[in-house]
Amino acid sequence: MASCNVILCSLVVFTVLPGPAYGVISKDSYEMLIIGPELYVDEVQRFIDFKMSWGIAARYFSTEFIDGSLQGSNIASKIHEFVAREYERSGIKYLLLIGTYGQVPARYVYSPSSEFDAADFNYKPTDWYYGVPDWDGSEIGLLGGNIPKIAVGRLPVNSEEELNQVISKMIAVEKDFSRRRLLIFDGLNGALNSFLGSFSAHSYMSDGNLTAATLNHVLSVENIGHVMSYTHGSPDALWTRTSEGEWKPLMTYEDARALNETYGIHYLIACFAGALDLGNESLARALITSPAGPVVVIASSRVEVFDTQISSKFWESFFKTGDVGLSFIEALQSYLCDQEVFSSSERRFQKYNLYLTKVIYGDISWRISEDAEHDLYDLSLHYAQPDSRLEASFSIGEAPSLSRINGEIVIFSSIFLFLLSLLYYFLILLILHK
């Protein structure tokens, strides 16, 4: 009898308890899919706990799990197929990639820049390949070509230490953030003033003043939540041309490390500022991995001409909804379907590249709410074992830890089995008595 109880208890406990949180297949819907190396599973779990306390269900799958589960010629194609399946199965809205291109590669797409004779390579890296479940290489450069359905972001970290720092910054900023004004640094002859005149914003002409010290000062004394800067760029710096015709750096990736004020979004209109694959560093990566600075960086990995359609549509939608990822998806969809920009028959690669080479570093699922109070959410925690799931409901600020949940499962399971054993014992006595 005792042996049977022990065996039964073990079976029940091992059936109920979750496994490591880096792989699960289920038909249940969730909003954010996170993909990265198995090495990062513990740090990512902390971020998942935070997002779920705000009502955003998220799951983490390791690149090792995906690589071993699917057939394909390379890891990029396997990730694309996996994301497409999860979109079809679970209706995901956001995809967050964890790691640099060496850990989670971008797809290099043939899309030359011959219209402007720009020397930024014919093949360009893009994370948006993963955001288009039905990607078709023949549609590149055409009206309505490869319209993204999933908002794609990346945390371009090199190590667990960097990931820990970025997640800590995102959690600290997001949990106390309120909607604030947009700061504009316009380094190219006031080109952004009329374009953003309808928004509530401070407009500063950079003119050699877009430095870390200037940004720290403005953020500390003004009610600024987001920054948009328009200037010349290279992978590791922003630049301006002096009256003598010499190039002068405004902000370098070293300067980004000197930021001591945190803020929301930094939208960089500057060539190559988001390039991860040129020199293994970029200004955008330095901004997002800085202990301070922004929690979302929007930039370009290649040549960036004056971006009006995408950026204006993004800010317009973002100021209405507070949703980073879905606002950017709306902007891209509007841009790719604009007949004044594209045509059904004539390829316009350079204009297509404005979409293709955009990168978003940071929390793509960030939603800014006016109301600091949140209702109870029905949340689901998902783990590696197929079909294993624990339902939990709690309010913001009361999210239990994984170890606490596991302990409660063991306690309640043990009590249940103990009562079941007593009932079985009394039934046996009753039968023998008769």
C-alpha cells in the first residue's frame, strides 16, 4: 500500500511540475515569442515573469531546440519556419530575438541600392524576414511586398551580464513610465520641423550639440520620454559637418556608455547606426546595452535617406496607442502598400530598403498605459514539457516566483494524495468489515 502511494505520488508530481522554460509546443494562444540561446534561459525567465505580470503572455524557445526540431539548410530558415508555425498556431503578435547575429542570425536579402548609387552592399541583413510568415523573395521592392504580420525586435547582447543589465533597465523604466513628450534633435537644416509640427515636442537643432552631456542635461530638466535624431551616421557614431567642411562626431558608441539618464525610445535616422555586422558594434547597440539610455532603439543597418512615411506613421500611432511593436507594424504596412511609394511592376529597391534594414533593439512588446492601476489578469506559465501548463492569476506587483509556484504545487499535490490514500484505506476497512 505504502509503495503504491509513493509511486502514485511520484507520477502525479512529475506530471504536474513544469520543466525548464526553453521549449513548449501548445495550441494555446500567447502574444510574444522569444528566441535565443539556451544559455540565456534563466535571465529570460525573469523578463517573462515581468511581462506576464502586465498581461502579456510570453514563451521562450532556444535556438538549440529549434535547430534540433526542424529540417532545413540553415538556422535562419528553421527559425523562420518555426515562427510561421507559431503565428499560425498561437497568433503571436511580437517576436523578440536575444543575441547578436552570431547567436541568432539575420537573413541577408538581395536588395541593391543602385537608384541612389549608394555603396551599402547588395545583400542586406534583415530581422523582418522572421516577421513575414509567407516571405517571398520575388516580391522584394514591389508594392505590398512581404508585409510583416509580426513585430520583430532584438536584444543584441553578447553575454549573460549584458542581458541581465538590459532586462534590469527595461523593467525599471517600464514599470514606472508615463507618457511624455518627444525631443527632436535635427542636425540637417531643420528638415524635421514641419514634418513633426503636429506632435507635442521640443525641437532642438543639434548643430554640434547632440552629445551625451547635452542629452543628459535635457532629459534631467525636461519632461522628455522619447528622442528622435536626424543626422549623418556611421556604425559607431553620429556626425555633422562644420562650416569649414570638416566632419565632426556628435555622439559615439563610447559616449552612449556615459549616459546617466534613462528614457523610452530613441529613433535614429542616420546611416548604418544600427549595423551589427560591421565591426561588431553599433551606436544603436551601445545605446540599448548602456546601463542608462533608452529601452527601445529604432535605427537602420544600412543607408538611411530621409525617412518621413515610416517614422511619422509610427509616432502618430504610438502616441495614440502606446504600443511600440504594433505601432511600427502599422507604419510598415501603410508604407509598403502606398502606391505613391511603390508600384506593382517597377522594383524600387532603395525605398524598400527603408523597411528592410530597419532594426528595433529593445522590448518590442512594450505598451505604455496612462493608468498605473491594472486589473487582474488570467496568466498562463508555459514550460518545456508538451502540454504541461500551470494556470495562475495575480495582480501586478504580486507575481510569484517560479520556485514559489513549484513549492505550492508540491504541497497541494501531497495533501491531495494523502487524503486520497486515507479514503482508499477506509474503503478497504469497510470491505473487510462486511
